[in-house]
Amino acid sequence: MSPVPAASDVEPSPGFAALLARYLSFIWLFEAEPLRADLFTRSRIIRSNHDRGLRYLPLYLARYLRLLFGFALVGAASEAIAAPAVIVGACFTLSSVAAVAATVAAVGLTVIRSRRQGLRP
């Protein structure tokens, strides 16, 4: 048996847009609960979502804060050197979007951490 997988066995790599969406969005973290799931399945899904949230939401929060400060810094620097208003406005708009995303991640992380006590065995 060859150590190199056959071309049909290799999954195609995701495109740049898919990687960027996964880098910036944490929706992929959470699994939805099936409507007709039994108690054990629901408990497993809730625990899995909780564990993934505790592990990855701080990383997303750090990413959003870096984006927020980066865009705000570029916007302030652009404004200081009298760059066109479109560039300054775009930077401040993107920093506002990053601020909203950071707030959503921070609230989600706070909620998950507050529910930690109820999930411990």
C-alpha cells in the first residue's frame, strides 16, 4: 500500500473565502440540537458546544480586538495625514463592525462561563 493517498482519496482544500469565513466567524463551533433528540444526545451536544465555546471564543475575541484596534489605528493615521475621507470612513466602519463582533463574542463567553457550574458532573 502506497503511503501517498490516491487522488480520489484527497479532499479538495477549501477556497480562500471559506477559510476567511471560518477565521472570522465562530458559527461553525456550535452544533444545533435536533428537535427529536433524546436526553443523552442533547446533553452531549450541549456539553460539546460548551467545551468548544470555552476553548475557541477567547481566540475569536482576541482576533476581533486586534481587528478593532488595527482598523482604528489605520483610520486615525489616515485622518492625521489627511487621506481621502473614503479611506478614513472605511477604516472606522470596519473597526465598528469588529467592535460589534468582539462584543458578541465577549457576551457569549460570559454566558458560557456563567453556565459552567451547571454542567459539571
